[in-house]
Amino acid sequence: MQDAKARFSELVRSANSEGPQHVTVRGRDEVVVMSAAEFRRLSGARTGQELIDAMQKCPVSPKEWERMMHREPYFAPVRDVDL
């Protein structure tokens, strides 16, 4: 880790040009430094599709939601959603 601190800019350049770089502490891998592009590739694009899918699976129709929104007191059914 001391070596990584002292040579941080070199570590970043290596991550960009050679791929992910392992940083060790007392001989054990502690962290991996990778380029932002590689991180985005691995983590996937955030499109919001999970939210759209969950909303489309909702058992309450848009008309029913509209009716519930104008009812006093406001009440909406609650269910678990896996994202």
C-alpha cells in the first residue's frame, strides 16, 4: 500500500493502459484499481429498466391509481418488489 501511495499516478496510468491493478497489504490483495470505462462495462448501464419492469407488473391499473390518489385519506396497496 505504501508503494501504491508513493506511485499513485503510475498506478492510475497502468490501470488505464494495462487493465485492473491489484493493491496488496502485507502480501494480500486488498483492492483493485481499474479504469472508469472498465468499471462502467462491468457494472452495466443504468437505464432504469428495472423500475419500468416493476411498474409494469403493478397489479393496480393507472385508472385505479388515479382514483386512489383523489380519495381521502390517500391509500395505496403495498407489495414487495424485487429489483
